[in-house]
Amino acid sequence: MKNLIAFFSHAGENYFPGGYRNLTVGNAEIIANKINKLIDAEMFKIDTVRIYSNSYEKCCEEAKEEQRKNELPELKNYLSSIAQFDRIILIYPCWWGTIPQAVLTFLKHYNFDNKSILPICTHEGSGMGRSERDIVRACPNATVEKGVAIQGVNAETCDNLLNELFK
């Protein structure tokens, strides 16, 4: 089985219980790097041309507006194909109860027919939200596995969970 780890992550100011912290590497990217050490996979960073604000509050408003308008932000890079991959491990923060619009851009760009998608989201209380349903809607001919929600505050310390998940 050939794996792709595709992730969207936001560094800068992030919400944590009790306040904000400035992250040089976003929580989803931390988890993507941990998984990459556990399994044989290629990695792809879902990165937008648009630069989101480093301010948590402003970034939330930008994300909310993108979702409200159903905007699909342009990505900086695209893979030439995903045909060679059987399983896509999709890692993202839960923004406004679902996948960020950048992740939707990624999902709509490729043919996920007969692919398996494992959603892993970071959050600070929303869990998976409706992200699994939205992935199914975007990729109706893919098999969307039961998602895994990891609280962002636990991104650095989720090794046991990931070891169990990918053993």
C-alpha cells in the first residue's frame, strides 16, 4: 500500500486552553511529521497562495469568510497525480467545524475514486466537527475511514496515539 500524507497547517498565533500561543510549526504539521517517521509515505504540504493572518482572531475571520463564500483558495503547488497512492492520510485543523477551504481545494483537484482517506484533525474542542461528512461529499467514490481528532494542545505529545493508530 502506497501512502500519501497530505496536510494543511497554520503556524502563528493558535488558541490553546487559557489563551494563545505563537507556534513556529502548526499542530497539523507536527502530527504529519510524527506520522512520517512511523510509516513509509510521501508528504505533501497543502499550502495556499493566500497568506492567512498570524493573528488567531483575524485568521478565524478569514477562514469563516472563505467558508461563507465557498471560496476555494489557490494552492502554491499541486502534485502531478495521486494515482500511485492507495491511502491518503489527510491532516488539517478543524476550522469552523470542518475542513479548511484549502483542504477542499486539494480534494476537488484530484480524483479520489477507489482511494482510502484517513482524516486526522487538530482542534481545541470541536473534535471532527462535520469534516468527515464534508470529505465524503467532496470525494464520494473514496473510502473515508473513521477520523481521528487530536486536541492541538496534545500535538507534541500524541506519540502513543499515533503509534497505536499506525502499528
